[in-house]
Amino acid sequence: MAALTLTASAVLVTPAVAQANAEGPAGEPLRWERCANTAEDNPLRCARVAAPVDWSAPRGSATVSLMVARLPATKPDRRIGTLFFNPGGPGGAAASMLAYPSVAAAYFPAELRERFDIIGMDPRGVGASQFLKCENSAHDPSQTRFPTTVPDAARLAAANARFGASCLRGTGPLASHLDTASVARDMDLVRARLGEDRISFLGISYGSMVAQSYAELFPHRVRALVLDGAVDRSLTWQRMAEAGAAANEDGFDQFVAWCERTESCAVRGRDPRALVRTVLERADRAPVPADGRTATAEEIATAISGLLAAPSTMSQLARGIQQAADADDATELVRGSTFTTGAWYAAYRAIICQDVPVPPNSVTSFPAEVDRVRRLGPTLRGASEFWDVVSGCVGWPVPSRWRPHGWQVPATFPRTVILAGAHDVSTPLQWAENVHRRLPNSRLWRWDGFGHSAWTNTDPEAQRAMRAAIRYLVDPTAV
């Protein structure tokens, strides 16, 4: 999802922001310093903030050191205020991202840079905010993520429990307090330290989950809010997984249509679905070679799901299908896939499992749910980002504090703009429509292209939606 989506926007710890001044007491204004290893002419400044690990008992809690970065408005005389953002993931390191001028320019065009101080905070356990440490790997290719029997589901839950326990051992108490409500409280602490009465906020994918927590906890602190690729947090884990499977089947339809009209598509004139079926059946018999290792059928299906999340990866997907079908090599398909990203994927898992409740007794429900998602998404056998989430969270040792419900904000809550792609495989359109119905005074901007989220998407319709959201952030009465 940029992801609850697993995209390049999820920058890990970077030397550019690995140092900053001491945190200081809770009421003290932030002391900004030039971020380590950034160019002399880079206006980015960094600071650290100490937040309670456990917000339910802040006075007696240990603290987590949060990295915060600020890009000051380029036209101070026209400055509107402060714009916070969360780029998704979970695991997107907003402060670390701002250290890269090209990334900052892509996310924040001149209209925003001129009028806002841009604030990026690496969420707790992410990037330079005490990155999560897990002793075990988050991914075990020998363990099926699609259990068709209750004993298989129990083994999956036990494997997840072992991985979660390794995060608790490696990280300590912080690993039990990575939920988005804690992140939202961290954000408000930063807001207070900035001396801002209200903030504007851009939440992309998983960032929309942070936005919901912030809006419910601090509705009076919001000036303007943009949700891009909204997650409907009222849904059960089953409904999320089913929506994800159906969205990925639709996403593959979009890929097939793209291939038919694109001369450079490597499998143009062939049947992409039949080719994928051949590849998966071959991988069922024996894992397929892939960049010095091997990939199972489940890994390949999950990797294809990830490639459906952006127009920019359609060519890679086509080449990957051709390579796997014709040369029995899945290297191109799995390049950049989640299960190869090590520590980042571990943080993703540990965070999201504290916000998507998959109770222990769900083990008995998994075989029937596997059957449902496979019927809804037959091409990829039910694979989707949210199946990756729920299958990784069953058995998680830290209970989720979230109880699914729709947005609960006052009728006076500021106008919110929601951007939604008609063919988003990670956060389906229906989720944005549900959020829109529950948010008073909200505006849904639906764009007809494909890919996950509009921000930095190359689809022309997505770019149009992004520009509308930028106009709104500058002037909330503009849409």
C-alpha cells in the first residue's frame, strides 16, 4: 500500500539523515541542523524528537528517538503553513526521502515547495527512527502462505509467531508499539514542537491509515487532508483479502489490454494468462531459477501482483513473463519484489500486523478464505498485497489495538480530498468510495487509469488528479 505498497518510496536508513541534534524536553522548540552528508546548498534541515514508546503511559515509558526533516518554504512571504506527509509502506521513511532532491521534487512540485514547510518524519521503527531489528527472516519460501488445511494454517501461524518473537527480542519494547495511533501521536508531538496550531497532511496508501488515526485523535489540528490510495479500515481481514484478489484480477486485465495496444510489449500476440499459468505450474513442480536463487509459484504470483501496481513496471512484467515462460528464469519477475528486500520487509510486517487484526482463531478460517481469494483472483491464485498482509499476520505475537470501524470525525472536519484509481490493485477503488461516504464534506477524485496511487504516477489521468490535490492543499476552497 506506496503502498500499504512496497515501492521505491520506502527509503531505508540513509546517511543523509542519520545524525541530528539532541531531542530536548517536550515543550522546547526544535533545533534544526544541516542533515548529515547533504550538500552545502541543500536547504533540508534535521532534528530529533523524543517520544514515549508507550503513549498509554507516557510518563513512565522509555522513549523512541524520531528523525524529523524540514524543507522550508521557498517563498517565506507567501508561506501558508506546514505540510506533513507519509509516503506509504508501512516503512516509508519520509524524513530520509527528503534528503534526495530528485525525490523531494517529484513529490512536492514548486506550488507546494513555495507555500509550505514540508515536514517528513521517519515513523517509529522506520528509517532513522530506531529501525526495527528482527533476528529471523520475515519470509520463508518453504512455508506456504496459502494453506488449504487447518494444520497448514496452524504451521503458518507458528512461523509468523516465531518471526514476530525475533523482532521483540531484537528491538525490545518498541516492537510492541508500532501501531498507527502511536505514529499519529508522534506526529502531533512534532506539530507541537514546531509551534503550529494546525497542519496540512498528505497520506499516501498506508499513510491514509495514519491519517485516519490522526484525524480521529486530533480533528481540530487538521487544516487540509489529502488521501491518495485510501485504505478502508472498517473492513475485516477477510473482506480486505477478497477485495485485493479481485483488484489484482482486474489489474491483470489492464495489463493484457496494455500489451495488446503496445508494440514493445514482450508478449504481444501471445496469451499472457496462459503464459503465467504455464510458469506457475512449472514452479509447482520445482522452484524456478531467479537471480542466483529459486522462486516458488507463490513467490512468482506475489511478485507479479507487485508489478501490477504501476504503469512504469508493465514492460518489466511483460519481459519477466516472457523470460520465465521461454527460458525458465524468473529473475525479471522477482526483481525488486518484497520477499527480497530483507530488513525493509521485516519492518513492513511488524508494523502492519499491529493494525490489521487477524485473531488467533482465524486459523480455522484460512482454508475457506484461500478458496475464496483464488476464485476471485484466478490468474494469480489469489495473490495480492493484502493477502500478503493477512497471511503474514495470523499468529502475530503482538495483539492488534485496532478495531475495524469507519472514520469517526466531527461534522465540522475540514474538507478532505480523496484520490482513487479505477484499477488500483493495492487499495481498490471501492475502499476510497467507502471512505468518501463516511467523511463529511469530502471530495472523491476518481481517475480512470491504472496503478497504485496518483502521487508521482506516470499515468496522465493520475497526474491530473495529483494536480487537483495540489490546488486544494494551497486553497482548500478550490475543489
